[in-house]
Amino acid sequence: MMDIDVPGHIEKVAELEGHDDRAWCVAWNPTKPVLASCSADKTVRLYHFSKTDADTENPSVTFVHNTTISTGHTKTVRSIAWAPSGTTFATGSFDSNIGIWEQESSDEDDEMHGEGVKTGEWECMSLLEGHETECKCVAYSTSGTLLASCSRDKTVWVWEVHPDADFECMGVMMEHSQDVKCVAWHPTEEILASASYDDTIKLYIDDPSEDWFCFTTLTGHTSTVWSLAFSPNGRYLASSSDDCTIRIWERIEQHKWECVKVIEGQHERSIYSLSWGVGKRRGDDGKGEFGGWLASTGGDGKINIYEIYEPPSSSDPKGREPPTHTLIATLPSAHGVHDINHVSWCPRQGYEDLFATAGDDGIVRVWRINLNGQ
């Protein structure tokens, strides 16, 4: 395959070994310099990271293994998600259960300073039961008051978070006809999206007088939809599929979303994971409003990074333009011959060019984007 001339390249920052089976998911703590990973080996591994040579233009980032948590799940831990507080995380497992984890305080914590990464043991404070079979994905809402989960049992659950690791089921949506692969929350509103083996995407909201309900179904993919990622400002939703395409959907009315772009020909196999980060703008080039960086990866082992620019909003459907995308970096065989299951941008300020991937090789790799000439 010919080399593509792109303005940037993807540099490996760290290779985090330790899982004894495939690594399924990575999650960055939103308030502390901690990266979590989960695996078919039923464990969660936590890493602390810090910048060295911080005063230089491209400081290096060092990762240190913090702890390994034997979750007690009886099967694969498929998904992990931090609450916005950064003090709690949820695990979704093929044993159908969801674990809610919090850290005990330790004597050493009182003496700690700086970023405040605690040393106490992590404990399962609550086990959420209800799914009939494999839980595929868990996700906290931006407010932290809601947790969503989805399963091979074709359902999407919304749980309300109460104090003391108490959870109340607020709704069970049985809209999909097949295995539900992914759930994702809108960044500023309580809108939930789900993606399924039935080739569709469903969007849900809470009716104050009723329960959670599906207000629209997005169709267009011709095979399983694996992953969903909202743009940082919530104007767009990206989806990826077994059909080897990425679709970008725009919110054109309060409850109406429309496909405005299809990115195809960039992956040869299923696109398992997307992540949409704020990115770093490359100067003012008159392209419109900078919409961040979209990362994609999957069964072909390739990582692609797209720079997104948004056109001005238009109320006239005929005058509406799609966002523009430019491939700014690509890396084949990022985990050797292995599939890549997940990609995630670091949400911390100052680390906008950092992301992590989890692969079938059991390894978590951390990467950064180096834009040529910057």
C-alpha cells in the first residue's frame, strides 16, 4: 500500500504490558493523572503518569504501574469508565454484572501532595445486577448523576447514581433487535446514544413525566455499529462499523440528527473504536471552526487521526455544509498483527495530543501526535 503524505505522525510514548489476555478498553481519569485498562484476564490495571522535561517544547511523559485490581468478575472485563469526579469507576463484564469501585483512604494519602494520586486499596462498593448476559459497555454522564450500560441481551439500562454507591435503575430500553455494543453520552445534555449489531444507532432522552425513551433511530450503516463518539461541543456524533465506514451525524433540530458525512476507504476491516478529542489547532487557515481530532482504529490494526473543521451553523437545510475532515496522521500495525479494540484521547489539559490504545496482544500503548514543523 502506498505511503500517504500526511502532516503529522504518531509517536509511541509508552508500552504498558501486564495483562495476561486481550486488553479491551482504556479509560483516562478526568481529574488525576491516571490511566486505567481492563482485560479478558478479569483485572483492571492503573498507571500513574507525569511529564518529565516539562519546560521543553515536547516533554516526555512517563507511565508507572500503580496497582492491579483483581475484580472478582467471573468473566472478561469488557469496559471501564470513570465517573467525572475521578474517585469512582465502573466495570462492565461478560459475567453480566457491573462493578462500582472506590478507593479506601490510607495513612500515606495525608502526606501526599501534588496531583494527589492515592495509595489505598480499591474496593467494589456495589454490584449492579440486571443484564441477562454479557455487559458490553458502561458510560457515565457528564454530570456524573447517571450511568448507562448495554448488553448482548439487547437492552440499554440507565442507572441513577445516589450517595454511598447506591444506584437506582431509571429505565430499561429494549429498542434494539440485537446485541448492543456501545453507549455514549452527549457532552453537555442528558442525551444517550447506543450502537448495535442490528446496524442502527438509537438516541434516548428522559421524559420528566414518563421514563427514558428512544426519540430517534439513525440508519445508514450496512453492518454492526461498534463505536460512538460525540464531538466535544456536542454538535456531531461519529459512528463506526463493520462496514468499514465512519459516519458523522449532525444535530439539525432539537430531536433530529442527520448523516452529513461518510468517511470511507481508510480502513480495510471493522472499525471497532472511535474517540473525539479537542485536539490542537494548526494555525488559522480559514477552514472554519476547529472541531478537534477524531481517532479511529480496529481490526486492521491501523490508527487514523482526522482533523475536523466545522462550517458555520445554518438554519437553511439547503445551505447546510458538512464538516471537513483531513487525515493528519496514520499508523499501520500499531499493535503488530493484532486487532486494536479501543482508542481514547487523554482529557487532561496540556495532554491534548496524547491518546491510548488497547489491543488483542494484551498490551496498552500510549501515543502522541507530532505535527511536522510544530
